Amino acid sequence: MDKRLFFMMTLAQGHLYKYADKHCEAELGISVTQSAALFYVLANEGCLLKELATTLSLNNSAITGLSNRMEKNGLVQKRACEHDGRASRIFLTALGRQKVKASKPLLKRLNDEICEGFSDDELDTVTRFLNQMTQRF
């Protein structure tokens, strides 16, 4: 068993991302990153683009491209920040809300696939490990 944890987590993350992205595109017509952005905006309606960028670990040019594509596709609406004319706030459209709703069963199914073949004790250990890594780093 390969115990190079950094390498294995990076490899697993890449495979999971590609797998989820393929299914999001095929079933919802949006990328997995767009789905994550929609969930964040739903929970933080009117958030600043820089807040969304921080949450998704995206740089300025990436968040600009992502938000422009999402706006062009009718998922979100951007508005100038009332306190800072250089900043933008982002809001879900009706279509964006529909995509969030449609994403939930897909993400549950993908999560169930990830968990398949593992006992509850094993999943508890993996969950504890991942939470510790998130908090520690």
C-alpha cells in the first residue's frame, strides 16, 4: 500500500474532480466548479467576488473568467459593490437556483459512490483525517 499521503491525496483529488466534472457537465450542463460556486453564493447571497475566489481557491483572473461565464450562461448576476466601485457582488438567478437544486441528487450520488465499499468506522477515520488536514493547513 502506497503511504505517500501528499501524493495519494493529490492524485485522488484530481481523479475525483475529473469524475465529478464529467458528470456535472453531462447531467447539469455546468462544471463542478460552477456548481460549487452556486452553492456558496446560495449560502452567501450578494457576496463579493473576492470572497468567492478565496472559498474556491481561485486567483483573480480565474474568478473573473468563472463569474463571466456563469453570468453569460444566466446562472448569476453581478452588481457593483455599493461601498467599493471596483468590487462586484454576485447573486443567483432563477436558473442558478434551479441548478443548485438539480445538483443535490447528483452530489449525493457521487458521495455515495465514494463511500461504497467502506465501513462506517473506516469512513469515520477518513473523515476525521480530512477534517484535521483542512484545519491544520
